[in-house]
Amino acid sequence: MKHFIAISDFTPEEIQHILDVAVQLKAEWKQGGNRPILQGKTLAMVFQKPSLRTRVSFEMAMHQLGGYAFYLSPDEIGLGKRESVADVARVLSRYVDCIMARVFDHKHVEELAAYSRVPVINGLSDYNHPCQAMADLLTVMEKKGRLKGLTLAFVGDGNNVATSLAFATAQVGMNFAIATPPGYELPQAVVEKARALAQRTGSRILTTHDPTEAVRGADVIYTDVWTSMGQEKEREERLKVFPPYQVNAALVALAKPDVIVEHCLPAHRGEEITDEVADGPHSVLFDQAENRMHAQKAILAVLLAGM
Ligand code: CP
Ligand code: NVA
């Protein structure tokens, strides 16, 4: 395993291994005993977009495992503007042991990986958000005690987060149902790739425009913002289309009684999710946010410490 760019790049065994390492490292952390497995290792964190969770969870993950992480702001290095993406990769990778990047254009994280001497981790692109999906799986595993055979229903925009979830669920044998408004479906290539992965693990993928169809009998309901970073110009138009896809108490009531509700955050409360659901008994939003740190510790441990 060299880079961490997309969940679809790995085998089901590799994904399960990262989850197992995450469980182990989280248990050690809970007992107050972080092992300094990343002592002397450094992580550069390149951001073209804002972040709370990704930035802080990666920084704390490195710190707690004995390593060092530093933040490079959007204006600071001008990725692809002040300097070519390839040159940034060539230079940064002479200084650090790992690069994490949050970019607008997915091609840029692939280009960083192509020209970097050290592992590159995708901290979100317009295409996907693989670190998020690992934390999401970890959270489901903790709450449900298993993954295989469960159904995750994604309601909202067929966006970067939905893309990584389609791959992640397929990799672990979870069924994936996604309800989007017409015109906001997952890209066809993503559905095909996810279906190919799902064939290997025996899981099912359903795409629909009907949120009630997606959530009926679901073990997990997932939603995300209707307008992602970089799409701000479309916000007004999207606000007209998406309200029937709100995750509210009436929709949650159609799923299994013990359904859990996930959201990658940040949430636009009152839009894609109501306060009642976000703060209600089914919500696991903040465990999920915490699990970003544990899942990413595992990704770093596998890439940098050969765990
Ligand atoms: N979920 C997530 O990636 O959050 P941030 O944008 O705050 O990093
Ligand atoms: N889909 C959202 C996720 C934020 C973590 C975005 O790209 O803005």
C-alpha cells in the first residue's frame, strides 16, 4: 500500500486490515497508552479548502503517535498556481514522510501522488473522501458489531462523500442504497465501479430518486450537505431541488427501529438534516467525527509504520 487516494484502489482484506488497526489503536488510546509508532515521522497537510475535522484529526493523530504534522494554508503554497502540482510534490516529498492533501480537482491529488517520493493521502477532493468513509465504517462496526449484510442508505447529493461510501460499503459487503434528486445522481462510472466491487463481496447497490425507497429497512442513514465546497454558485438552485431529501424524523421512522444516522459534518442543520435527528437518539455524528482521528491513525500506521 503506497498512497491512500480512493477506497476502490484496495482489496477488501486491506480495507478490513485498516479497520482492525483502527480498533486496536483506539483501544490503546482509550487506555491512555498511545504507542509512539510514528516517532520521527512528519506529515505535511496541504489544504485548498477549509476544514475542521480533517485538519485537527490528522494533526492530533500524528501528535499522539509521536510524529509531527504541519498545516499549509490554501494561500501559502498556491498549489497549481504559484507552483505546479508536480513541483510541489517533488519538493515537499524531500522534506516530509507523508503528504495529506485536500484539493478541488481530484486530478491534483493523483498528480501529487505521481510525483511524490512519499505516500500521499487524499483528505477530500471533488471526486471522493476516502478517510471519511473509513471513519464511517469504523463507527458502524462499533455501533452494530459487524458490517457485512447491513444496509446503508445515503440520502442527498451524489457527491464525493457518497462516492467513497459506495466503494467502502461494497468493499466490506454492506448493501448501499442511494436516493438523489434527478440530475444529482452518483456518476455512472462510480456506480459501475462500486457494482464491480460489490460482486466480489456479494452486496447490493440500489440507486433511486425516492428517499423512502432507499431508507426502508436501512441499518444506517447517511446524509451530507446539498452544496459542497466549490459549488457555492449553485446553492440557490440546489436549495429549490433538495428539500424532499431532508433527513427528518418522518424519514428516519421508515428505517429499522435501531437505525443509526451518520453525517460527515459540517451540517447545514434545517437543510439536509433536522436538529431533531442530528441531536436525537439515532445520531452518531460526534462518534463519527471522533473516529476520523482513529481511522486516520490506522491509515498513517499502515503507510508509515508498516502495521
Ligand atoms: N468531514 C470533514 O471532512 O470535515 P472538515 O471539512 O471539517 O475537515
Ligand atoms: N461534500 C462536502 C463534504 C465536506 C466534508 C464537501 O465536499 O464540501
